[in-house]
Amino acid sequence: MSDFSCPRCGNGQHEEGFVEDGGQGSQGALRWISGPLRRGPMGGARRMGRQRWEVEAWRCTGCGRLELYAREQA
Ligand SMILES: [Zn+2]
């Protein structure tokens, strides 16, 4: 999936990657969680029972704009 044009500069070349999450206890990659954010008593996001998706990030080689996609369940 790299055959799309950048909505900002119209360039058709995109480089695949992902957005790193270096937070404590993270598994290294950003994930998208379905449903609105709810916080638990310790201030952390509650994600029990929610679906998680891996986030792909395609970087436009022309202007650097990122396109994010969540297509694979984590
Ligand atoms: Zn661009």
C-alpha cells in the first residue's frame, strides 16, 4: 500500500514505517484502541476488552507528511 498520492504535495512515493512509543511499559510501537479514552484510578488509559490495532505510518518522501493506517489487529 504505497500507491497513493500525498494530499499535501501530490508526491506518489511513500516510505513504510511505524511510530515508536518509547514510554515505560510500552511494547515499542504505537497502537490504535477503539472507543473513547477512559482513565483508571492511577491515571493510565483503560483498555480492557478493547480492540487494538497496529499503526502503520507511511512517510511522504517529498514533504515528510505522515499517513497513519490501522489495518491489522494487534
Ligand atoms: Zn508530500
